[in-house]
Amino acid sequence: MSDGEYTIDDELLARARIHAREVIDESDLEIDLESIEWAVSTRAKRRAGACRWDGDRGVATIVLTRRAYERYDWSAFAVVVRHELVHAWEFQQFGESGHGPRFRERAAELEAPRHCHSFTEPRYVLCCLEADCDWRADRHRASAPVRSPERYRCGVCGGTYAVEHVDSGRTWTTASGYGGAKSALGERW
Ligand SMILES: [Zn+2]
Ligand SMILES: [Zn+2]
């Protein structure tokens, strides 16, 4: 990269930040933009965005995918930005985030559909918990890595990962967490 060159990543982030500011000004979402960090993923292939939470620092990081920015028109990409903003809001307010009723309600207000950040819609998603790793793997059945995540490791960095039941937004990191989510959801499982 040469000095002063304005890259597509700079453009993506500038537009996303401006959009976030507009959305927050126009809604009653109590979100602290100052403690949100933004990043571009050049590696992600299957999702357009992600939001990570560092509870110790109280910082949500919204990661947007360059490939999606190149592929989507702006209005579609803006939906991704709003979707991840709702995750950031949940993290800031509650220290956790998923795609449950609370998320859906806020996402609807911001016209940010629930599953927009995924190119495909798996039943479960394995998601690395390490801050600098964006490994993510889709699973369509409750295989052993879904049922007992503590016995396995991230496919890229070897860190621990969480499993998300995509439809409910429930997440777990242990076999007992899996059992708890399954029994709590009952028929919705
Ligand atoms: Zn999401
Ligand atoms: Zn990892």
C-alpha cells in the first residue's frame, strides 16, 4: 500500500461509519458508537459481517467483509451494517448477543433482517471465540463438535469456539450447555 492511497477498505469503513451514525441518529437505539471498533475481513467467504465482543474492554468490533462489499449493492450492504449494529447494541446492553426475540425486535425497527449476514443458512454455526480469529463453520446436523464443543478446537487457530443454534440464537460452549439449550427450546429445537 502506498502513502495516501485510498483503498476499497477505507471506502467501505468510511461509508459504514457514516451509515451507522445516521441510523443511530434516526432511531432510539441506545448505542455507544465511540466504543465500537470497525474492521474489514479480507478472508471471510460465507458471511458479509460479524460482531465480536470484548467484555473486558467493553468494546464491540464490527467486522465487514470486503467480498460482500464488492458483490452487494450499497443498500444490501447497508443492511449488513445495521444487522451488526444490533449485535453491538445487544453486547453493550447485555454482554451477549444472538438472534433471539430481542434481536429480532430491534432488527425489525432498523429494517435489518435476521439472517442477512450469512450467505447460507445452516442449522448450527461454530464460531471461534479468539478476538483475532474469524473462523466459522456451518453444521447442518448435531455432530459431536456441535454437542461437545469443549472436546474440539477452532479449525484455524486452535482456540475455543462457541456453537450457535441459528434459528433461536442460543449459544453454548460445553456439552451441558448444549443439553440446556436443547431442553429449553423444546419444540423449537
Ligand atoms: Zn447476526
Ligand atoms: Zn480461531
